Amino acid sequence: MRILLISGLAFVLQGFVSGLLGDSFSPPDLIYLATLLLVASTSPYVGLPLAFALGLLQDLLSAGYPGLHAVGLLFAAYAYYRLSRLVHWDELAGQVVILGGSFVAKWLGILLVAFWLRLGNFNPLTLWSVILPEMLLTLLIAPLVIQLSRQLYAVRSK
């Protein structure tokens, strides 16, 4: 039930924030944050398929290329599981390392699918105006979202 509630809330808030900021500025990736919060409270056997499913749902709801965000969130979940063995998720420095590393992994997954599909629009040199503001806003609100999630649902890292 918690998985459905967190993911549903993330999709609704992502649409709301995207509508508020418009096309001129990239909104924070709340679906990515929700995916990491859910992955943090589950085992890799549940977390990896869950990340892929949430990414696929994001692709289908945004009428984009199926698999683009799915592989991106899957790579982010892989990076979370690897980096959470190196640093502690409950400390701020660990959160920055895990969030930064998994965010880069997410975009590497998206660019990998774009390269495989031969999509010329997904050039890393032209996407910096999207990647950078999204990453900064996501990293800025992530501690607040993580703290709110801990207070509401007592999410424990594994």
C-alpha cells in the first residue's frame, strides 16, 4: 500500500510542479526521488523491478519513448544499491553521494537508450540546460523529501 501511495503522490506532485514551472525551467525529478525512497526500503529483488515499472509508467504517462525513463530509473536503482554499501544513507554526506551518483546513472541510462534508438535530440551537449537545473533542484529538495518520508512512514534503509 505504501508503494502505491508514494508513487501516486510523486506522479501527481510531478505534474503539479511541472505545470507551475512551465517549459522555461526543468522541475525537480520527484518520481526519481520517490523511486529511491521505495528502493531504499526494499531488497534489490523487489526494488529493481519496481524502479523499472515506475519508469515505464512515467514513459507511458508522458507519451514519450517507452523504456527511456524505465532504464534510467533502473540504472539509478542499481547505483543506489551499489553506493549504499559504500556510504550511509542516513547521513547528509551519504545522501549527497548516493543521490548524485544515482542521478548521473539515471541520465546515463536515458542516454544509452537514446543512443540505441538513434535519437539525435538526446545529445548530452544540448541537454545540459535540462540536466543541470533538474539535478540542482532535485538535490536541493531531496533532504526535505527524505526527512518527510521518514517522519510519515518511518522508512529504514537496508
